[in-house]
Amino acid sequence: MTTPKKLFIKTYGCQMNVYDSERMAEALGGQGYEQTATPDDADMILLNTCHIREKAAEKVYSELGRLKTYKAANPDVKIGVAGCVAQAEGAEIMRRQPAVDLVVGPQSYHRLPEMEALTRTGATALDTDFPEEDKFERLKARPKAARGPTAFLTVQEGCDKFCAFCVVPYTRGAEVSRPAARILDEARDLVERGVREITLLGQNVNAYHGAGPDGSDYTLAKLIWDLDRVDGLERIRFTTSHPNDMTDELIEAHGTCAKLMPYLHLPVQSGSDKILKRMNRSHTAESYLRVIERIRAARPDIVMSGDFIVGFPEETEEDFQATLDLVETVKYGYAYSFKYSTRPGTPAAERAQVDVAQADDRLQRLQTLIVAQQQAIQQGMVGRTVSVLFEKPGRDPGQMVGKSEYLHAVHVTDSRVTAGDIAKVRITGSGRNSLSGELA
Ligand code: SAH
Ligand code: SF4
Ligand code: F3S
């Protein structure tokens, strides 16, 4: 037996990167690697990167600057860059940081084992192609390790929407959906390994249009109904959705599919039609609000979440006020707001930028409103009984943490609960970012 080599992966960015990191770790497991929690004893260090905002991308270079000391101490240590910065910058990464041995874009992960082998010969390896094959088919888990109660499962990748601010269509490529049969196999496998809740992932997950089990075109709603029949799978979620792809059958599923959780992340970015048009969002504030009305008619208790960008080029105070008005109307359970970040190569990068101090001020005002809404919805949970899937021990002795159907973190201190249990909990308190309660 040879001793296993050690792999350290650091993951930035969205949930899809979390899923990809798991797949890459499994693929390199076949090359004799096991994962380690620190770069100190690693034979291979892999950064799975994000390019969505300038700060995210710059973090990668400063981290690489720190990591090169590991290689200086031991030349056998290999350093790799995966993810969206790898796709966007390619060979430039090796020019800026010569300690990097390997650069692999998101659509080439199935080539990682052979690329790793190449670096062992002292060569560098670079692949940022968009090949026509299902990389996940070739990144299958082996051996089948036990899993926690929740898991991500990528069903769709890439984006054809080309919002004027966004790098994703360039870093992840065109929309591609995986065949339903493979997704169902993967879901059954996850359930056998202990998973009870699956979050289906896609950059535009509700635009899913993979081949159905009989070869016909499938939809996300149909896929959800197939997953509903998987024994042992108790909860289904999906993210991220585009307002224009919320079909009637998907909205209906929110009212009728018991395993589909009452939480929906539906980014809108702005409440101003002028800005939405300049963002190339192809929907209006009004059409977004109408979609939410239909969703709430199907599932009145659904908790909504969204994404916002402030300070998009040419955003005036009046435009920003329209965003605040939209937020007031929707009442979000969660919302993520960002200051616009200029991304090279995107259409909006060419336009007149909003003053930074003004954008900072707007971000603060929006976040104050969002926090107030979040707190109000959390407070409204006090006294109610929710269903909690427990995931792991909390910070206090004897405490367990899980998620309610509405995705609120819930703390319970009770020796009867273990990870993987689903239990009814009466909510007794609401803190900053979580709820607490007792078994009902
Ligand atoms: N596919 C998803 C997520 C895209 S990235 C979607 O369409 O909603 C996640 C969020 O990052 C976006 O919703 C947007 O709010 C934000 N974002 C994307 N590009 C950005 C940029 N250039 N500057 C600031 N925020 C950005
Ligand atoms: Fe980016 Fe827009 Fe596609 Fe979302 S829909 S990934 S924001 S281009
Ligand atoms: Fe970032 Fe790429 Fe995800 S840019 S948000 S890691 S798709």
C-alpha cells in the first residue's frame, strides 16, 4: 500500500463551486489523494475560484502569493487553479504566478486526473476548453463514502441570458442540462449514502431542459416530480431561478409537491424598468411582481429571497428608490445585495460608472431595509411549529442545528435529536441569523 497523497481544496463563490469541489476531490481520490483540511501537509493545493466581482477574482492572486511559500519549501507540492477565474484568465494566471502548475476551467474537470499526472512529470497543465461531454459522468464517486443529510446536485450549467453586468455566460459557457436519468441515479446514490435533502443547482436551474428518461425534452417540474418518488429523499430545493423561466407547472409544483420546500430564490437585481432594460434582464419590475403573486397564490407561506445590484451604470436616485419600493412590496425572507462591480469583457463595463460613495450609500440603505424584513419574518416564526432537518452539532454543548422548511437555521438543545433527523420544532426565539426552539 502506498500512503495516500493529500489534497487541499479551497472553494470560493457559489454553491455550484461547492458541488464541483466535491466532484474534483472524488476524481482525484482515484489518483490516490485524500482530502486534508489545511494546506500545511498537502501534496496538491487546489483553489476553486469565482470571477463574479472584482474582489472575488483579486483574492485568488493574493492567496496564490501566500501559497507559493509551500512550494518553495517543498517543490513536490503542486498548485492548481480551477473555477471561473481559471476559465476567464487561463494561461495569464501562470504568467502572474509562476508557482501555479495547473489551470482547469469548469467544463474540463473530467480531465483533472490526467492533468494532475502531467504535473507530476514536472510539466504544467492548462485546459479551458468547452468540450461536448457530460464531465460529471466521468467524475463519479468511488468509493461511495457516507454523506451528511444535505447535498447539492448540479442539473444545469451555464447561461444564455447575458445580463450586461455578468461574467457567468463567459466563464460557465452556454446552458447545458444533464439527462434526467443520470440526475435520478445520482440522487438515489446520495440517498443511499445518507442524504435526505437535495438542492438542485443550475445558473438558471428553472431553464432546465435535459433529456427525459424516454428521451423526450424534460422540464425542472417533471424532474422534481420524479425525485418526489425517490424513497428516503425527504426534501427538494432548487436554485438559482430566473423570473422569466418560472413556468406554470413549476409554480403549481410549489403548491402540490410535498417534498418541495416553501422557499424560492428569485433574483431581480433592480426595481427600475430603465435599469432592468439596460441590464438586459428581459423582464420588468411589474412582471417580476406578478410572478411572485402567482407563486404566493400556489403556496401562500413561501419565503422569498432575491439578489440586488446597486450602482449599476446610470442608476439615479429615482431608479434606486424604485428598488427600495420593490423590496417593500415583496417582503423578502432573505436577500443578497451587491455593489456593482465592473467586469472586463461585459457590455456594462463600457458605460459611465456611478460615483462610488453614492453606490456605497445606496448599498447601506438597501441592506438596512433587507435586514429589517428578514428580522420581521424571523420574528413571525416565533410561536409557530416548523419542520427541521438537523444537520450538525451547534456551538453550545448538547445543541443541534438544522434548517426549517423555510431555510431558517434553527437551534435545539435536546439529547433526543441526531443529525439526519427531521422533527417538528416549536420556535421560541429569534436571533440575528437564526431561530431557536424546542421539540414539539
Ligand atoms: N445565475 C444566478 C446567479 C448569478 S451570480 C442568477 O442569474 O441570478 C449571483 C449574483 O451576483 C447575481 O444575481 C447578481 O446579483 C450578482 N452579480 C453578478 N454580477 C455582478 C457584478 N458585475 N457586480 C455586482 N454583482 C454582480
Ligand atoms: Fe448572470 Fe444574468 Fe445569467 Fe444570472 S441570468 S448567470 S445574472 S447572465
Ligand atoms: Fe462565481 Fe463562477 Fe459561481 S463566477 S458565482 S463561481 S458561476
